[in-house]
Amino acid sequence: MTIELSNHIPDMTLRFDNAMSQSGSLPQALPAQIETGKNTSVRASSKWKDCTGSFNLESADAAFAVSYVHPLGPQATIVGVTPSEGYLSFANAATFPGHNSLAKIKLYRGVATGKEGLVAPLALLETPARNNCQDFANSMFGSTVRDVSAIQAAYTGTTDKGFVPPADFTGGQLAGFVAQWLQRWLKGDTYAGLPMQDAQLIDLLKSYTKSAANTGPLTMWVPQITYRTNTEPAIFELTEYRSFAFADASGNWQEDNVSAFLTLLASGSHFVAISATKDLPSGTSMQAFDTYVCGSDLQTKVDIGNSQYASLVNLTGKYYLNIDGDFAPEDCGLMLSFLYGRTVNNLLSSPGTYNTFIQLEGWQSGGARHQTDFNTYKKTLWNISTYGASAYSEKRATSIFLAPSGWTPQVYQTTRMMPYVGAYARSKGKPQPWLNTSLVSIPADAPELPLRYVL
């Protein structure tokens, strides 16, 4: 068996030491010292029984204790790494085949997050850049990185950008990769610094906001909300909506507004693309987001079910990309759980009879990561992405809208937020049962809900 270890710790040389074997040959490293940016390969073997042993990689300031069990038969090889406090290690796979296995382990100094959490440094932000999105994404699910306290700490955040700042699970790195997404949006394929999977999705979102409506580029409408002090779960006061036009009258991209959209996307905000005929101004048409994706070459995966716009399960969702299990794959990008679906829970609905929601989730449904995030979500009703959490959730009446020119949202009684097909009132005075209006207050003089928005 071979364990390949890569040192990505700045200004630190690690040396191979304390090699021990319980069965099989003594582990040997070549080279025995690893400088920053370099690798070493540790090998051990056994002909007639399991190969079991351990060794250290260490410096004056840090140490990594490595152990392994390499079975004689077909069972998976197990490699364990225990880093010193403040350091992290990540493998290239969740499991390794039993015979002649190769395990690749990367070693890092961790980036601190709230409540003593640690995540990997994102190498896309380094010079020269490299792709360690696999390790970065997997590090987001470390102990204490994304629990309730990390979201609660963001309740009182403020911004002058027109939206509530997200809970940032990345130790401040979220803004860096959003800036790279923005450059791809503005420069197209002349900005080639992103993993292919991320670049493809950014390109599609850019194209959709530019061409989906017959009236020109879309506008993002963000609820203007303020946290009510000492409330848990957080209650917000919703007063109005602020417009963020994607492009100016000449068709030039509005950089600050596109950046706001990408930041909100990265943190898990819930967006609704308004395409239902009943919701659009006369003479306006807009392609539904899900049909737009169908006309592209993005590889998607059917969602087994989500909780949006349904008392039980919404079965209209799809994910980009197609990922199985609770482990980010090698050579991946950052957008691993982009979910979109219909606001009407009916796969037979024709275009024009529904709107489409989109959001970056924490992980694709069906595994432990998704379920853990869902349990946290139920305690806060903040939407959770892989890299952060957002106060903008349809369940608390704070959906963000992507809409064509001429569509303007209004705060109303009953639904609190602007109603749309899939989120009309159930009856006069009663919202949809999934809508938690107790978590959003509105001005006392907000107009009553017009009857056209009642089912």
C-alpha cells in the first residue's frame, strides 16, 4: 500500500519519524522530509497477512500522527490522521480499495471559524491558484463549523449593501471566491480561473438573467429586513423591497448588484424566478428557469424530494451536479448542491403556470450531511448552503425575487411577502400552511392582500 502525503502548510518542513509496524513491513518514506508544496510517499507491504502500522510527520510546531490498516482481503484500507491543534488533514476519497491501495492525504494549517471551528484554506485564492475544492468543501462539515451557534452569531450582522450579511462558515473566504465568480460573470471565458463545473453554472446564470425575459435583463428584489433584538428563532421586520438591476439601460453589468446576487447565492438564499403568466405584467414573457436549464448542457440529478412549497414533499427538484454520498469528489468545484424546482408541486404543469425557485443547499438530499443541515435549519429557519447560511427563506416570508422589468413586489398583510404562484394565500386571511408568518413582522399600514392573490 502507498500513502501519498502533501504538505500545504506555509513555511513548514515536516520530517518522517517514529515508524512502527504491527504487521507487515516497516513503513518507509521517500523523501523523508517534506517542504511546503512537496509530497512524500510512504509504503508498506505484507504477503500473507494484514499490513498495519503507524508513523509521524512532524516539525517543531506541528505533528501529524498517521496510522493505517491495509487488509489482506478485499476490505477497504483505513488510514487515520490525527493533527496537532490548529491543523487539518483531508483524504482524496472516503474509502480506499483493499489491495495495492493508494491514499492521497493533504495537510493544512486550518483557517479559524466561529466557535473554535477550523476549515481548509481555499487554494483557488492563492498565487499560483490550484484546485483543492474537494478538501475545502469537505472541511465545511467539521465539528462546530456549521451548527446553530454559527448562525445565531450572524443575527445582528449589518451591511450597507442592502441585504442581511450571511453566516459565513468559511472563516472569511466566502468573499474571495464570490469575487472570482464575479470575474467569470463579467469577463466570460477569458477568466479561466474557476473549476469547469462552477464556470458552467455561472455562465448559465449570467445568460438567464440577460435573456430569459422579453423585456431585457432581470432585476433582483431583496426584502429589506431588520433583526428584532433578543428573538430566537430570529424575527425580522420586513418593510419593503430593494431593487438590484443586473444591468443598466445600456446593457452593461452592474458589478455591485451582480456581486450581491452571487454573495446571496453562495450563502444559501432562496430565490424565486417569476415566470408564471398570472404574476407577470401584461405583454411580458419570461422563460421558467427549469426549462432554461433543460435547454443547456448542464448535467443534473433528480432530487428525491425537498420541503419547498409542499406540506409533505416537493418532487419537482433537480440538482446540479450529480453527486452521490457524503463526500466531495476529486477535482470538483464549489457549487456541489445547486437545487432548483417548481413552486407548484406538479411535474405535469406547463410553462407559465408556475415559478421556479433556486438555492445553493448545504449538500444534496439523501445523506447524513443534508439531514444534519435540515435539523439545524428547523431551529433557525435560515437557509443553509455548503459555505454559509442566509436569513432569506420562503418559510419566513423573505424570498428574494428575480423578475423582469415592470414587476414590482409589495409587502402585504396575510402573506407578509409579495405573493406569487405557489405562495398565494390559502384563503382570505390565511397564508399557505408552510409559511411561518410569526417570524416576520410588517408595518401596521401594509395593504391588505388583494383577492387576486387568494387561491
